[in-house]
Amino acid sequence: MITAMGGLVIVTGGGRGIGAATALACASAGFDVCLSYRANEAAAQQVVAGCQQAGVRATAVRADVGVEADVLELFAVADRMGTVTALVNNAGIVAPASRLDDLSADRIDQMMRVNVLGAFLCAREAVRRMSTRHGGTGGSIVNVSSRAAVLGSAGEYVDYAASKAAVDTLTVGLAREVAREGIRVNAVRPGLIDTEIHETTSPGRLERLTPTVPMGRVGAPEEVAAAIVWLLSDAASFVTGALLDVSGGR
Ligand code: NAP
């Protein structure tokens, strides 16, 4: 159990799945929460209500992380709530299973725009606020990568896997860049987690791939959220640049 924390966390893609579980876990740990979503306002507002029930302040902002103006607006809303002390770079997309020789330039561009550009833009805005170099008081960033970065996702979405490998490198490089400026930067690499994202690729994907997980089951969003909250917390005070697999051994 993580002891109560204060501060304000931005969780991108906090309306559903891993981001929603993370927003709620952060609220339980005492963070005020500013979450973003792309389209599903009802889901986002439900998470906001859950956070508020935990006794913290919470708000939801419609903001596409792949659009710079939206990212700036997300952080402007957070600034009005208080001092941003934590960022969870969670928003991400996959696409229907495809071989690389069938990929369109538009698809690859969109994958990189959301998963890579989005993570970079949010990290940039967080560093501008948290870094002691910019007059901030420090903070913690957790990027949501994927075991796909290591496995490569052959025959499904090599573009997605490559986007997550970029998130891993962002994590290691930025961690070293700001280590003396009061900011820790880490990543979780989830394996197969039971969320709606798999509906985008192919029906029955989770069931089909469950036997490939050494623990013999898929993970719950809350199990990823617990790892994220630990990395955000002072319990992980000497942990930076870490890529933490949350994958049941896969
Ligand atoms: P999910 O259930 O599909 O939820 C995605 C969330 O991100 C939603 O709140 C969605 O908003 C938001 N979102 C999508 N595109 C966005 C954009 N351009 N700007 C802002 N928000 C956006 O996905 P998930 O399974 O929780 O995945 C969360 C993260 O974990 C992703 O980065 C994913 O790659 C990673 N991951 C997932 C798994 C897994 O097995 N589930 C495994 C490894 C890594 P709306 O609700 O408005 O649509």
C-alpha cells in the first residue's frame, strides 16, 4: 500500500482502460487528477466522478495528444488546478492487424503522431513545469509503453511496436537528461491487458493469445495502475529510466 501522496497528476487517455484505472488509483493515493480523452466524454466524466468520490479534485479535458494546441490546452487547464507534479503518458492507439507490406503512410503517420509525438509533447510540457532548471520543484513522469516494443508484433502491427520502442528510448534518454532537475522518468510495459483496445485489432485476440502468457491469464488494468502509482510515488525515489514489465512473464 502506497502512503497518501499529494500533488496534481495529468493522465492522458484517462477515460477508459489502463488510464481510467490509473486515474482512480492516483485519486485513492491522494493526487488531484486532470485527465484527457479524445472522444468518449461520458466515460471520462464517470472517471472524474470516481476520483471525486475518493475526496480529490478532478477534471476531464477533451484533448488529442497528437495535436499540439490540444496538449497546450490540457496543460493550461491543469495549471489552473494547481502545480503539476506528475504525468502519466498513457494515451495510445493500435490499428487492425496488418503485415508491414500492406501499411499505408497515413496509418503509420497516425500511429507515430499519437503514440510518439503525443508522448513527447506531453513530456515537454511537464518538464517545462517540473524542472528545477525552469523554477519548478520536481516531479515524476511515467510513460505507458508495451511489451510489443520488445516482441515486435510481427504480422499484427510492427508500426505500433516501433512506436512503443520509441517510448522506451524517450524514457531512458529523458530520465538521464533531467535526473539532476528533480524529475524521475520511468515506463511500464504492459503485456496483454483486458481493455477495449483489442477490439480495434481483431475479435478474440485476448482469448487467442492467453496461452502465450506464462502466468496463464491476461492482466487487469488495475494491475498496471498499481505499478504506475508505485513509480510515481516516493517509494520509487531512486528509480529512474526503468522499463518495468507488467506482463505476467510474457
Ligand atoms: P483503451 O482502452 O483503448 O483506452 C484508450 C484511452 O486513450 C481512451 O481514454 C481514449 O480516449 C484515449 N485516447 C486514444 N487516442 C487518444 C488521443 N489521440 N488523444 C488523447 N486520448 C486518446 O486503451 P488501453 O488498453 O487502456 O491502452 C492504454 C495504453 O496502454 C496505450 O498506450 C496502449 O498502447 C498501452 N498498452 C495497452 C495494452 C493492452 O493490452 N491493453 C498492452 C500494452 C500497452 P476515448 O475514451 O475518448 O476514446
